[in-house]
Amino acid sequence: MDVQKTDNDIHLRCSVEELKEIYRALFQALRSSEQDQFDESDLLMDLQLFLQRMAREDGVDATIHMEWEKFLGYERLISCDERYADYTPGTAS
């Protein structure tokens, strides 16, 4: 991974696997964040859309949650019902 600054821009160069790790970490922070504005994070959404395009190119149907999670590299795949059983946006879980 490489991070460079040019004027007011930051450039991140990383592998797809590193990008998936960054996305998983941000998504986990979202689930445990008490700051509702993070839920609408452009960065998280941009990463998700980019990774979903990559998933489609790899033949993964990102609308099927278990396939999406497998693509992202989650070690333990669990259903949406189980994952979000106790989830309330904006509260720690």
C-alpha cells in the first residue's frame, strides 16, 4: 500500500485485497458508530460501488449478501437476518 500527497489531494495505491480490508473496517466502524452522518459517508459508498463493479466482473452477484461477503473476504459468512438481528443504526453493537 502506498499513500502520497499532491497539493490538497491524497492518492492511495493498494491491492484489491487491501481495498476490501479497508472497506470491511469502515463498514464495521459504521455499525459501531454513534455518528449517524457516517452512515451516509461518500467514501464508504464510493468504495462499495467500486467493489461491487469488481465483483460483477468476477461473476459475483453482489445482491446476494452471502456471495458479496465471500467476495469481500469475510471468514465467517452469516445471513443478513443473523447479522442485523440486533442492529439499530447509530448505536454500538
